[in-house]
Amino acid sequence: MSLLEIRTEGTVDDWGLLRWTNSAGDALPVPPPSVGAVNELPPAPFGVAYPPPLEGVGRIYLWADGFTTREKSLTLERALAMRYLKAASALVKQYARRGVDMAAAQQPLQQAQAAQQANEWAECLARSVAAAEAAVVGLARAKLQRMHGRSAFLWGVVIDDAACSEALLDALKPPLNLMTLRTLAQDGATRPLLEQSQRMRLSVAAFWSECTLLQQSVDRLRDAVASLRGGVRYWNIAANLHRCEVSAHTTRQLTMLCEAGRTADFGITRLLHGKHGFYESQSPHDLLGLCVETGVPFEAVHLEWRWYDGSLYDLDALLERYGELGKPIHLTLHLPPENGYGVFSRAEPMRWIEEACLIALSKPYVIALQVPLRASEQSGGALEGEQPSPHWQRIAQVAVWNALLQD
């Protein structure tokens, strides 16, 4: 049995929040360690993720990897700090000499290096995360300026029910040009919403609500797509792939669903949806990779991600990883509420929204960015009452800046 002692410099207050990961950053279904215990390791190589409270950052999940069975102990803050410090140092060194403005990253990077020399690992971690985030945001901004902005980009909201008036959606224009229906009303209320979208020239995406991959699901999907033919452009043919077994049986069932959707409406774009996160240990990556490898006929990935499941540096890396699957990405972001959620918080949440949008826009394979229409306990929303929320206003500012780059 391989054992590991995890030490802390005081930022760990709940071991139940720690997550074991594989070397790629996917949370593993392995119980977190007990307080002060020597813990059995997951298969090597592995990583750890934990949300330490950090000044200037907030409290979000951070991740470190590269551990093996040779490790006997680790100090959590040091392990996390070294990953972000190395990442920030490499980004600043590589891109500053290429003319990218890395000034915002250089000061926290220098502070992190000073804290490293003093063995002040909690401070080193906070400054390293700030530097890594500033570096990827600076790079994203530079890429967009070099690209002269993004055209034909989808800015959307996710609607949980059909009770949404045209006036409410109209308040979000511009940049709103996409709405995604999380559920399809069984009482015919979906059709008026689709007619409304046509008047407003909004693209429409919809979730297929069946989770089970049975023959009756295939028949119901075919009927649903056929009944809304021409009204829904983007169909999430299968949702929550992070809950599905990674197997040939699953890919065969997904193939049947995708083929049924195309048979019912030849003009649709077929998406496969999944959530990636640490707090709720979930990742659709391996199943999506198997779908690509085995030729499941779908056109795009719908990736859902929550603000507390990583830093902006991790969001950038996550998009790169999913982009390597070779499919366009629809990205749903859950936004940090100003007062946080549970133990999680984010310093300067409005700034976070702006910078997350810049990162998404800078990836050519990310073709849609959407957020919840209404706020929830876990996420900010596009609307506050009947008016655009401060969250959406900041998104709109990014969209305006992007449009100006195209002139």
C-alpha cells in the first residue's frame, strides 16, 4: 500500500473539500482524506485539488499534479503554488519577448517569487494564481487584437422554463443572439417561445431531457426534433455525459440518438453536453474523446463549467484540452454571485466575468458563450428583475469591444 501524508500551512479548514484527480485534472471518485491521517493514494500519476481562501483571489478550486507513489508527504499550499508559479513564469517569459503586454502579470509574479524564497507558501500561492490569471488574460486580449476580434459569435442565455417574455429577452440585445432551452415544455408553451425567437432573430438551442439511452429515448428524441423542425438549430442530443459510462455500449447508444436527430431534421447541429468540475466530481472528457475516436456523428461539444471549479488559468487550459478533441465548443459559464456561494467566493466578480469572456473569445474553436438567464444560489444571471444585470452589462461591454476590433 502506498501512503501519503498531506500537510497544510493553515488554509485547509475542511478536508472533505479535497479532491483526488488524475494527471489530466479530472476528479476521481476516491473519498477525500481524513483530518491528520496518512492516506491511501489513488493510482499514480495523480493530482490534488482544494479551494484555499486566498487574499485577492477568493476561494476557488486550485489544482496540482505530477505526484507518484514515491511521495511520502506534501505541503498542499507549496504543491499548488509551484504549479501556478511555473505556469506564470513560463507564460511571461515566452510572450513578453513576443511583444504581448504582460505588465499586469509581472508584479504578482515577482511577489510570488519573493514569497517562494521566504517559504511563505500561502502568500506564494495567492500571488502565483494572480500572476497566472493575469498572464492568460493578457494573452487572450493580445490574440483578439491580432485577430481583429471575432465575428459570427453566439452570445446566449440558458432558459430553465418557457415563461420568458419577448420584452425580457429584448432588454438583453445587443449582444444576445442565442437562447438555450434547458427543458422543453410538455403543454405546447415551447412553440410561442420559438416564434418569439424568430421575430427577434435569435438562434435557438434545446436540451433533450432524456438521460437514459434506451430505444424509447431514441423514438422520443426523433419525435421531439421533428415536432420543432426548423425552430431549433442546435440540439443537445445527449445531456450530462459526465454521468455516463465510458464504454463502447454508450457510444453505440449515442450514435443512435445522433442519427435519429439528423433523420428528424437534417438542418440541425448536434451537440453532446457535459459538465466539468471538482466540487461535484465530474468530467465528460474521456467519453467525448471516445465518441470522436469511434466516429459518433455529432458536430459540437457543449461544455458547462462553474466559476468556483478553477482559476481563469485553469479555464484557459480546460478549453485548450477540450479544443484538442477537434470539435467546436458551446461554453456555458456559471457566474460568481457578488456574495459568493457556500464556502466559495471570488474577488472582483465583475472583473472575473470580463476576463472569462476574453479567454473564451480568444479561442477560435469556442463559438458560443452562454450564461443563466436568471440568477441562482450558485450563479449570477443575465437578468436582475426585468433589466440586464451587472453581470450581463459587463458581458455586453466585452461584446462591444470585440465588435470595435472588427472595424
